[in-house]
Amino acid sequence: MMQETEVLDQLSRSKVYQDFERAFREVTQMPLHLAAPNKRLSACNGNGHRYAHQLLDKTEIPVRLGDKIIGMLQMGQQTFETTATERHIGLERQSRDAGMSGGFGRTGDDDCQIFVPSQSRYEAMVRLLEIFAQQLSFFANEILIEQDEREPYRVRLARAYISNHQSEYFSLSDLARSVHVSTFYLCKIFKKATGLTFIEFRNRLRIKMAKKLLVNPNLSVSEIAYSVGFQSLTQFNRLFRRTVGESPTAFRCTLKSR
């Protein structure tokens, strides 16, 4: 299986990450890094956000691969090395230019001051990073889905079978019989090679197909859900949002605005 560090390295060198990092830094004046995971989540958790004492600590958003955290999007505070007056004037000018008047406060002493956003603006930044982290998780899964050369032969057969029958119903036992191994052994080698269970892998492929079909305005969301193999519209909407970061309808609206 491709190592998690290799996946993280590919993500950090990808154009989508580098473009987002530049845009995020330009708009927010906050540094952003994609780093290896820490054991500690400093400024947010799965149940909500906390203001982290005016952002004096790093904010870390996990990037997941299946049920594992493979990286952290780290947003740190920006320290300005100019004089206090110059810093205040400069930041106010940046805020006005970006249409963000009144969105920043100031903390620290006269020699080293740190400017922080308001709580509502900070929470909006965190939400933006959470959405982007979901996208990176999806790209990480795609990296594993598309890699062939390091996979065992039986795993390649299983992936090909799933791809060719992804819109049909079949069980794990059906899949194991098709590649002539036991279900236990298939589960073991498939998860080790791809980082995903059989169900997770199949759902990812279905979501990927659904994203392509959503380009067609003549197809309803429910038609797309059933055509790619989901038996429930509710399940499709839930998995699509979890994987892509927004609902199928919102994703389609985003396509129209491009």
C-alpha cells in the first residue's frame, strides 16, 4: 500500500492545494500549512470550534483517509514585524481593500503585536478549511484508487470487478468469489492495499460517477442517485456531502457558476 506520508506529499505538491494555500493566505493574511498529523488538535474538534484565545494557538483541521488522520491543515497567526502604528494602519488598509472592515482586532505589546480576526470571521475561516480538508480527503482516496503497480493481483482484480459493476448490487461474498479468495482474506488485503473497505471503495466510485452526471441538467438528483447504484436518496445525499463537502444540489449550482 502507498504510505500515508507519500499520499500527504502528493497532496501538498498538488496544484489544487497550492492554489488554495496562496488564495487563503492572500485573503486572510494567515499562513497555512499541510503537515503530518499531531496527537493534539489545538483549536478545533469534531463537535465545533473554539476561539483559541484570539488565535494565539495554531488551528488544526484533520485530513482523513478512511478512518485515519493522515495530515493536518494548520492555520497559524500572522505576526507583523513593523511598528505598532504601521501595523495597525497596514492591516486596516488590507481589511478595507478586502471588504473586511471591522473584522480584525489587535493583541500583544508594542514590540510584537498580533492581529486576529473577529470570532465570526475566525469561525468562517475554520469552516472553509473544514470544507477544503474534505476535498483533500477525497483526493487522497482518488490517489489510492488510481494506483495499480503496488497492489496485489487479487486486489487489482477486485477493483476492476467493482469498477465494472459499481452501479449494480453485489455483496462482499460475490466479490470474493469473483477473485477466488475467501471474504476474510479479501477484506484483509483490500483494506491494506487501498486504505478503504469494499463498501467505502464502491461508494467513492459511485460518488465520482455521480459528480460527472450532475453536469447534465436534464437528470434529477434522484435519477443520478439510483443510476449510480444507491438504493436510497437519503444515503446518497449523506455520503455525497460527507465525501465532497456539500450536497449534490449545491455541487450542481457550483458547476453552473463556473
